Amino acid sequence: MYKTIDLFAGIGGIRLGFETHGCENVFSSEWDNDAQKMYAANFGDIPHGDINLIAPSDIPNHDILLAGFPCQPFSIAGKGLGFADTRGTLFFSIEKILEIKKPRAFLLENVKRLMTHDNSQTFTVILEKLKNLGYTVYSRVFNSLAFGLPQKRERIYIVGFLQPVHFDFPTPLGYYQPLSELLENDGAIEPSYFLSETIKQKRLNAVKGTPPFPSIWHENIGGNISALPYSCALRAGGSYNYLVVNGVRRLTAREMLRLQGFPDDFKIVLPYSGVRKVAGNSVSVPVIKAIAGEMIKALQAQKAFKAQLTQLRLPELEV
């Protein structure tokens, strides 16, 4: 249907969302070894490495560019250096590919803070550069909670089209899956996932209010504990006790992937520490799937309109 490329691909969450609509991925790039292993196990191809080492002209032609470009430079959890951080400059790799390959559309994903970083100057620069390439640009912040996932994860999604189209972001579902449908049975989980009595008691003494059941207990930077009927955002660099199920154990690898919307047949080929990292860096698949559906709808409507115009054209009069 449409050809995509998957940049800063992670474990392929954005690709997965577009493949559900019949898109074919023709190129991927990801430099993290753990993410590459998970990607290869699930999609059958090993992503290329550092995108800075690949000439844009060597990238296959494609219809839609996909990129969850590195968010650490703009994240509250990081130092917030933005373009002063070398990872922040990776946006300019995207810009160069768009300039050379001119795909019909793109989808970029990043942390919500991108919009306000450096008094919104960073976001302004990004939007200006995309518009200067001829793209009509749309942006929206979505919370994964509103798309069926029990995870509070706010991210900004930037969509662009090379030709004018009518595009609307998807309407959020407004509800999320109960944790009870996502969490595994404690009786089937290895003892190593459970907290020591000391840490467990410390959590119990610090938690606010009466915890709902089931719940995921979240420890913030100040050491405060909140028990919620959903998870706070998964973080690649969070401590092992950052998120705790019912105050007694850590999330399993499968539970972390479920919180991001990955299906249960998505293969896990990494140790626990590796899954924590790649799941925390991943995207929420249902949000991507919903946006992808609207993007494809817009491209299809544009295609149909052009075909209609062609049919309406009158034949040239013979002299």
C-alpha cells in the first residue's frame, strides 16, 4: 500500500502501528544493540546503525517517513539540553532525508516537553524547518491513557504532508484497559521479581491514601509514593523499584510490553534489564495505529480526488 522507513526505530512500535494498516517498511535505522536484537527477532531484518553515517540518497524511496527521534535532550528526566546535546541534532538528519527524498508524509514522535523547551524556541525551529521543506504540519499531544492503555504517557506527535490534504488527528477513546486484564498472576512469577520485606514495608509506610487493587505504585523524584489504577510512564532509566505492582513486585518484561500495547506474540530475546530499557524508550502502539489510520485516510482521499480531477478533464480539441 504505502512504503515507510523507520528511523530511530527502537523495537519497532511505530512500524508496527503502520503495518496494521498494510504499510510496507523498506528501511530501518537504530543504533542501540538491544533494540536491534528485539527488532530483528520480530521483523526479520536488522536495522542499519547510525543514521548520520548513511547518505540520504542511499535510503530507498518511500511514501511515509517515521521517526521517534531521541527524546532525552528534551526530557524532564534528562538534562534538557536540547540541540546542545548531540542527540538533539539528530533531528537535522530527518530534515536532510525529507529534503532529498521528499516522501508524501511523515510522523515524528517525542516527549511533551519538546513544545516548551528553551521557551518554545526548539519547537519553533523544528516546525519552521519542516514547513520550509514544503510540508503542511500538524501537531498534537496525546496521553496513552486515552487510547486504551493503562499507562499515563504524554507524547507529542508531529504529522506532515507534502501536498495539501484534509487531515484530522484521531479522536481519543477516552478509556483504558483495566490493569487486571494486563497483569500476570503473582503465583506464576519468579521470586526474584518480588521486593524484600524491608523495601515493601517502606513503600507501604510511604504510600498515599488507600491503594486501589490492582494498582501500580509510583515513586517520584522526591521519594513520594502514589498507588494508581494505571502505570505512570515507563522510563528507560528508571530505578528497579520506580514502578511496583500492588506494592509487592516489579513489572515483568511481558507486562512492560503490554503497557506499550505490544501483542503477546511479540518476541522477547533480551534479559530483564534490556527489556526495561527498550520498553521505556518505545512508543505506545495503539496511539501510533490510530494516527496512522488517519494519515492513510488523508492520503487515500487525496489520491481519489486527483483521480476524479483526471476523469473530469476534457480532451484537447483537435486543430
